[in-house]
Amino acid sequence: MPRQVFLYDPPDRFVAGTVGLPGRRSFFLQATAAGRTTSVALEKTQVAALAERIDELLDEVVRRTGGNAPVPAMAPTDVADTAPLDSPVEEEFRVGTMALAWDGEEERMIVEAQALVELDADSEEDLAEAEERLLQDEENGPPMLRVRLTGAQARAFAKRALDVVNAGRPPCPLCSLPLDPEGHVCPRQNGYRRGA
């Protein structure tokens, strides 16, 4: 079956967002353009890693170009997006692999999110080889979301994504574990953690 690529070049909107209450949130990337919307599910840690890597890559682009690339040092307020995800949020796939690149000619950040797939392998070498073949197969691979962003759009995405990740449950001041609305058994206060 041919690979399905959800291409947004450029998107009208590309954001990270959540559905649900803190502690039970589902995380999504959502791209919108020309009346179509694509939502893909991923883990909170993937959102945080993506945002951090985008900022790192943009900082490196600025450093290597001597500040000549059209990349702002901070997320511009005029492109900030604080609106919720567009409804309905319909998951196209769950993200397994993500990739980032900078297109120097077009001066665009390329974000790719590929669907999670199960690979059968007998050894670590076989698994690594199967993963590499899967990533290189442009024609028959798993579904992929590909988004091309300006430097300003990428900075704004990264800022919002980190804000979304940090908007969850507050940490306990003693043990740093998340505080639940129902209460919290702190291992630092009583020396042990009870089973649920």
C-alpha cells in the first residue's frame, strides 16, 4: 500500500495541544490549511523533545548563518497561537518516529512525524536494518505528517508546545511527583509509597 503523506507547505496553523484533564491528557500535533485538518497523537515526552529540538536547531541555524537567517531569537508575539485544537480531534495515527531538518535554500524548518509501526527482528542488527529501510522507503512506508514552517512559525510552535507540556499537574514541592486533585501520597513525607 502506498505511503500516505499529509503535507502542509505552508500550514495555516501547526500546534501541539491536548484533550482531557491534567493527569489524563492526550497529546496531539495538529496541522491545518485550506479547509483540511490533520491530527496525530503522541506522548507528552515526544512533544517536549520536539519543542526542545526545534529551538536547538533554530539556534544552530542562527549561529551558522551569523544571524542572517530569518529566524527570530524568541517566539514572536504576533504569531502566538493560544486557541484550543480545532474540533473534532480525529487521530490519523499515533506517532512513532519524528525528524527535523532545515531547508537552507527555502529557509524553512521541516517537521516530520511518522506513524508507529511494529517491527519483527531477531537481533538488534536486524531491528536497526529494518528501521533504516522503513525510514528510507518513501513509497511504501507508514503514514507521515510533513510540515514546512518559517523560522517564526517554528519558534511559536516550540513555545506553545512547551507551554502545553508544562500546563499539566503541578509538582509536589517535596518529591517533585505530580500532585493529583484527589490527593497525593508523598514518599518524602512518610518514607514509602502505597500501592494503588
